[in-house]
Amino acid sequence: MNFDAIKSAAKGYEADMTKFLRDLIAIPSESCEEEGVIRRIAAEMEKVGFDKVEIDGEGNVLGWMGHGEKIYAYDAHIDTVGIGNRENWQFDPYEGYENDTEIGGRGGSDQEGGIVSSVYGAKIMKDQGLIPDDVTILVTGTVQEEDCDGLCWQYIHNEDKITPEFVISTEPTDGGIYRGHRGRMEIRVDVHGVSCHGSAPERGDNAIFKMADILQDVRALNENGDGDSYEVKGLVKMLNPAFNPEHYEDAQFLGRGTVTVSQIFYTSPSRCAVADSCAVSLDRRMTAGETWDSCIKEIENLPSVKKYAKDVKVSMYMYDRPAWTGLKYETECYFPTWINKETAPHVQALADAHKAMFGEQRIGTEKAMALRNRPLIDKWTFSTNGVSIQGRYGIPCVGFGPGAESQAHAPNEITWKQDLVTCAAVYAAVPSLYKGKGSEDVCEYRGGKTNNVIK
């Protein structure tokens, strides 16, 4: 394989990739409103010579190259979050900008740059004969990830009946190769009370006061240590072999779990009445060894929740928002933790490609390198479609993508042209370097598929 030719081709497409990304940024594409971006991606895939391009029932765009039985896939979610407070932006988030090294705009890092690099990586593969005869390359532009990570791959796996041999997630990795991340779930706590006139609050039962007690315990769960002096032992306990004997080493790699309050709701007859209900949403990040059941029970066992037990309900959210196609594909808001072994063939194929062309250290522009002095092979802080690809279904997944995690969901979001080029080159080299899955389970840890009956 001629690595110099691959690098030269990728660099030669820098202008095309820049234009493509700027076109995508210019089309607002929040979750469930991605049609314009999907159709623009489909047009680019057809332009560069994909053998087949299709849009499935959920609205994901699937681009195919090659005709072999094995499928090697590259995934990029192409929906974005909103822009937030416009006053926090120093430039128009959709018009964006570019200079010699950067591209600005909503979605640049998270994560429309990933589809740009993977489309052109596939073009390089085809042009240079790098697709093995027994392989088909699949590039997916997937929807609804910001709303419900992994839902798109539940649809691709269960409804499109596609099971790749491995998947490269093109989420931003700050120049690194990422072999896993924490999982998450969305928990709701409902507290009931009894309303009365605010002039005599003792006649009622204030749900907000009860929730205030519960929130102090939730805060303690996140912030406390795990010593005997704590009534509520903190989530840091999962890094301790005494509390997590089977998976503490994996938890130490991923980092501790966290819990925070993300939303609060109430009902009250008026501003001069006692509140008769209060509810909160909890964002729960799960490390290795934590399960759906353990996270629910953890909240149910908080002292204040037990104190008000008859008036408290702890549950998990369900997701049922329609896709841009109108499809409603319901699922639990549970997103399993996963880690690959560093020796896994698909992880090593990425590492070998990077080392052959760019060395054993992360690379990037001077500005990007501020966050890149870390091991080449590492993990994400946030969550990705890997929660379904590998977390639910055990399909080997690994991450390498343009941009930075720190730019995700932030105002003045940017990415780097050099990253687009680097990723396209590495993607193009992977199929020829991949040595096959063998018989070994590549999972270091996997939260597992859910067994919930959706009602």
C-alpha cells in the first residue's frame, strides 16, 4: 500500500472537503429536522462515485462502495444541537467562516466533519483500489443522535438488517483513537404532594420541599466519597475494588460515573398555593459495573426517597419523538457502557494506519494541540452511537474523527482542515490493514442489550 499516495490524495481533496462541510453547516439540522443535510450528503456521495446511495425509513443516508459480503462501516451522526444564546456567538453559526486552518459553524466538530472525511476517505479507497474484493464499505450519515444516541443504529441493525464486521465512529476525538466510553441513562423522579392556599401552608403537603431533600441526596451521591462516614456513598465508589471487584479497573479507565439534575418541573394551582407535584430529570453517566437496575435502585435507596417512599416514583424516560420522515421508533433512554480491548483488530488497524502515515503521537494544528498531549489510544468523555453499535449489539466499534470534544455544543464551534485531511487518509488505509475479527471477543466491557418490554 502506498501511504504517501493516500496522504497526497487526502490533501488534494482539502478544498472539496472544506466546501462540503461549509455547505452542511449552512443547513440547520437539529435532531428530527435533518432532511436538508441528508439530501446534501446523498448528492455528494453520488458525485464522488459511491456504488449505491439510499435513505432508509428513519431518514439515515447509507452510501455503499464495493460488493463483498463483509461490511466495514464508518458512522457519522449529522444532526446538531441548537445554537443556544445567539449573543454568545462571535460569528453567524450557520454562515460560519473559514481561514487557512479553521472552519467555524454549528456542527463543524460535532459532528458533520466526520461525514465529510468518511465520504472522501471512501472515494480514496475506490480510486486507489484499497477495498478488498470480499468487502463492502458502508458510510452512514445518521439522524437523531443528539436526541437519542444509538437509536439510528437500533434501526439500521433491526430494520435495515445490517450488521457490519466493525464500525468506525467519526465523532471528534482530538486526534486520538478511542476504544470506549461511559454509558448513560435518563432518569425521572416524581414527587406527589397536596395543594392548599399559600396563606396556610401547613394544611397541604409541599412537593417542592420534599424534592429539595431528595436533591440534596442526589448531590451527595455525585460528590461524596465512599468512606464509612458517608451515609450516602458517592459514585466514586465504583473505582474501588471493594465496591466493584469485577470491573473497577475498567471503571478506572473510563472514569467514575456522575449524576446531575438537568430539568425540574412542578404543578401548583397558582403562585399563592402549595405545589402538589414536583419532578426532576437526572442525567446519569454510568461507568463499568453500573447497570440499568443498579442506577434506578441507587436513587430509590437514597434516604430522602425512602423517607417519602409512598409519594415518590423513580423511572426511566422513553424516547418516541418522530424522525424527519415521520417514523416514530420508540426506545428506552438507556445507553450502555462499552470498552474494546486495545489489542482488538479493528482498533489496531486504525492505530497501524495512523502510525504509518502520521506517527505514534496525536497530531494537529498548534491551536488544536493544547488538548492533544495524551495517549494516542484513549476514550471519549461523552457518549456516541457506540452505545448501540457495541453497547447493545456487540458489533466492534472504535472512534477516530475530526474536531474536538470541547467544541461540542459550545458557541463559536470550530474544526480544523488538517483534521479532515488526516481522518480521510486514515479511513482510506484501514480496510487493507484490518486483519480480521478472529474468534476472540474484542469487548473488554459491555453494558449489554436491554431486556425491557417497551409499553
